[in-house]
Amino acid sequence: MRLARIALVALLLAGQFTLPAHAAEPAGTWNPQTAPNAGVPVPPGNGPFYMYAPSIVQLSPTERMVYTCANRVPGQTLDHVGMNYGTRRADGTYAWGPVQFPLNPQAADTPFWASSHICDPEVVRGSFRYDGHTYGWAMLILGFPDTTRYPQADPINVIGVAYADQPQGPWRIAQRALLDRSTDPNVSSWGVGQPSVTSIDGAGKLLVFYSGVGQVMRREVDLSDANNPKIGPRVELPANGLTPEPGGGPFLHNASFVYDPARDEFLVSRDTGSGNERVQPDVEINRIAGSAIWSGTGTWSTVGRLTECHSGYKYNHNSGIVRNAYGMIADGSELDVYFATEPPGGNYWAYRLAHAQAPLSFTSGTRPELVAQEDGRLSVLGHTANRCEANVWSSTDAGSWTKFGASPAGRPVAARQPDGRVALFSRANDGSIWWNLQAQPNGGHPGWSQLPGSASAGDPVAAKTADGRLVVVTRRNEAPGSRVYVNTQQAPNGAFAGTWQDLGASPAGQPVVGTNQDGSLVLFAKAAKEAGGQIWFNQQVGTSWSGWQVVESSPSFDGGPAVARQADGRLVLVARRWEGTQSIVYRSIQSGAGWTAWTSLGSAPANDPVLVEQAGGRLAMFARAADGSIWWTRQDTADGAFGGWDNLAGSTADDPVVQRRADNRLDLVIRQPDGRILHRVQSTAGGTAFDEWQPIR
């Protein structure tokens, strides 16, 4: 075993692999929730085995091959190339066959430069003519000589190549090393090694990356005539933007690169963080423009990170990104990473492969939230959580996602103070409510503070009083039923009260808030079905509340209420119930101190409606159908009747979120079943058409 892996895979394609004609897109954020064991088997038996440094080639939509650095003899630290063939199961996981060892340093035909260790394989398809035969596959490897058998050999790592007609072999190792002291005379005592490779032309021209001389290097290498390889000049890769290594600068360590042609950029998975003498605790995913690989200049950005929170292991290292046969990302819509794990106090005999897979865009674990910044820009809030931490993320004007750091476990909700600063509220696992106030308008959120004495059975609700003070509403389960509590800022932009105001026994449903024309608040909630299912309300009166009472003539509903204020200033309340096999929406309108009788608006989508005020005061209603598609209807005139429902397509896991933008157009945001966030913007303010769905990456 020749030190921890520092291999890189860098991919750049030309000729028949030219870039698509469409514009490049950003790679977005990668947020896998877990990283379970990949199930790739080591050799059978009771002896100790290790497996690390995976190179994974997607052979077809249902087949992949993983090549690793592994030992063949139990308890013997002698690196071989291991190989496992996998087939895709119906649930998307892979069933792996037994490990085979296509390259053995002790085999009779192994050349001297690889006679002690063979490690860090990287496989690429092409056309390579060697000793009169044209091979279709090449495997770049690290080799180290057995200096006992070959005392005159240079005792350093070198890079060589093996060739095969098929990805499973048999493989033939070239007799001469490709890169060694002769190509890199200023090499360190460690040597050169940990190669990574991608095809340039789909034939014999390759882009080879390797370590051992300064930062990681790349060279263009032509193996069309593999007996006489053409080796181009050495170019050092940039390191700007990488997370710095503990005790030193940034370094591309134990890395695997793939090229993403849809976005014209490279993605790399690499080791980082403070580890033990062999390996590090985290795998970080970075990206850089494709042009930077050629020029040797540019700046990396971070896409994601794999930690103990994902795998359950202290050390996570020696990763490989799944790629196709020519070195491109295997699936441009997602990132698939294999890596080695090691528990605390373990050693390399404990190395096993874990696996993390997620869309190559931000994925939220909760329904999104919308809030307008002080400068008018609209921010979308999302939320992620794994076994160790939860995080709130923000995207403003559909830009890139920014993480706030460790957050409570619940969905964030937001409200803006009179001074322009946005406050976030979220519920922790123990029911406590926390808040995070912008340091300045349109700026960042510095940290979370607990609202004292808080406890909630659901996500909090935030609103604003007539004088601008923020109000937080929560519901608690307290025998024999539910109670609603509120906490109000003691002054606009000020601190919250130390105690919560008890609004008494309440309906069991999640409360929603409406705002009267005079700025006073009204709470609404649905009783449990077994308690009648009616909609109840509680009116703010100065600093007190009127108490809970049923909205007149309320039938028994199956869904919770939605409320908005129409053009004449009155609140409009809608709710949904099942009548036979049809979902029917009913409406009641504020009338003096009471409410009009409930009237049917007819058949509607199967899930709860969302109500919002459009430009000009006309209301629009959105709802999710049973198939996840989004439908909408709107008042044809101010304060008038609603028309029929129109299909806006899409596919969402929960109810949509919608809000007016600064230009008065509606912005409709959904979370897909896979967690990705999309939005669709009204084409004109108050109009009947929407632009197409666009991802928020």
C-alpha cells in the first residue's frame, strides 16, 4: 500500500465529443441525505481485506464496473487491482458480483516497475495500438517495483498503462512505464503516481492527471501508437477556491474528476479535513470551468460535502465519481460518488466502499418558503437534514443556493420587520422555536436564538401586527386537546416577550393567519374530523383576542383553510371537503363582524388550496392534484367569481407556495418529489399565462 490515494480524473472531450449547442448551466448544489454501504464485496473468507480508491465506469444504463485498490491474500498488504461487475436492481441499487483481480503484481508477466504494488486504476475507452494489436480499453495505474527482486530499480512510484479488448479484461501491462523520473526529473522521493485520465478524441489522445511534482499536473498523452507514446508538456492545475487543508494551503488530494459537457465544467471529489496519518474525514465536491483545465488558471467552487453525518463513519476518503467510458459524468442530472470509509480507531483493513447519490441541484427536505427582501428581491428558503445536522438554504432571484449553517430541524418560515430585516423562525426536534434575524437588510443571517418558553407541535406561523411588530403563532398538544400560543415583539424591530400568550383551547389543525384591512390579525384553524371538522377563527382585539368560535354555517371539511384579502378589503376564506369522489372547494367572505354562508366553488384538485392576492386585488387560487400537477383559478373581476381551473403542469410533493414579486407578477414555487425546487413566473402582472417551469439550482 503506497500511501493514501491522490488520484485525479479530469475529463475534456473534443471531436465527436463536442459540447452541446445550448448554453452552459451552473452545476448547482449536491445534497445527499445518506451514504450507505455500497455492497461491493471483498474476497470471501475470514481474513482481513481492504478496498479503496474506486474508479467506476457506467457501461450501460443498468451495468457498471468498479475497479479498486485491494489485497488478494488475507492479511497481506500487497496492492492489486480489484474489479467487481454490478447490475442495477429495480430500486436503483446495484447487485455486485464477486471481486476479481485482473492485475497482480506477482504475476509472471508483470513488468518490474509494477512488481510490488499496483494501485489506483483509472479506466478509459479508446483505440490504442500496442505490439501490433489495437485495444479498445486502457487502464492507467500506479506501480511500485519490488526492489528485492529488482535491486537496480528506482524505488519510487511510477505511472503505467494496461490494455484490454473488453472492460473486464484480460488486461496486458505495457513493459515500460509511461511517466517516471525520465519524464519528471524533479520528482520527489515519493515518485509520480495516482493517475487520472479522460479521452480527448474518443481514440488514442488522453488527458492525464497525476501527482508527485508540486500541485497536481496534467499532460496531453497520445497512445494511438502505444509503443511510442507522445507525451505533451506538464501544466499545473489551479488550486484557488479550494477549502484549505489543515496546516497548509489548498490541495487536490485523493481526487476523482469528471467532465460535465452540459455545463462545460469539471467536477472533482477529493479528500479534505483533519484526519489521521493515512486518511481524512470528509470528501468535498468542487467544480471549475472547463477552460481552467486547459489554461491552468481559474477558481474552484464547492458543490457539496460528504461527512460522518452521511456515512456514519469517522473517516471518508479515496472517492470516485461514476463516469461513462470516456470520462464524462455518467448522468448529467445527478452526481454518484463511491468512497472508502474507516471507523475511529480502525486501520486500512476496515476500508469498505460507501455510496452517495443525489441530483446535481439543490434538494430540499421540506416545502419551500418565500419572503421578499427589503430591496424587493424574492428569496426562496429550503431545508436539508441528515443524521448530524440540519441547514436552512436561501436562493434570491433564483440564484445559487447559500447555506446558513446549522439550523433547527423544522421547515423555516419568514417575515420582514419594518426596518427591512428578514426574520426566520423554525421548530427544533424538541418543539422549541428558534429565530434568526438578518444583521442588516438584504444581508446574511448570523445565527439562531431560542424564543424562551416555546414549544410547538408543528411549524410556527409568522405574521405582522398593524404597528409592525412580528407575531409568532404555535400550536401545542396539551391534554385533552390543542392550545394555540402567540409571542409578539415588545416593540417594532425589538425583542420578543419572555412568555407566550395562551389563546386557550383551540381546534387541532395547523393555524393560518389573515390580516384585516386595519392591520389586525385573525387566526383560523380546522377542527379534527371527529370533532366536527369545522373552521374556527380567533380575532385580535388590541393586545387580546376574541376567543375561538366557529365560522358561521361551516360544514365539515377535510382540508385546512386558506385566507387572503380581496380588493374591497374583506378577507376571503376557502377550504376543501370530499363529496363522494369529488374534492369540492367552498368559500366564505367576511361580512361585518361575521361571515357569509359557505358557497361551493365546484370541483377542485384533491389537495388544500393556496390563496394569494394578485395585482389589482383579484385573488388567485392554486392547488395540487392527486397526480402532483399544479392547477389554478382566479377571480375574473375584483371581488368577483372564480373561473374554471387551468393546468400549470409540474409535479410537486406538497402544496405550492406563491407570492407577488416586486413587479407584481406571481412567482409560483414547488418542491418536486425528488426535492428539487422549481418555479414558474406569471408572464404579466395579473395575467392568465405563466412562463415555463425553471429549476432553482
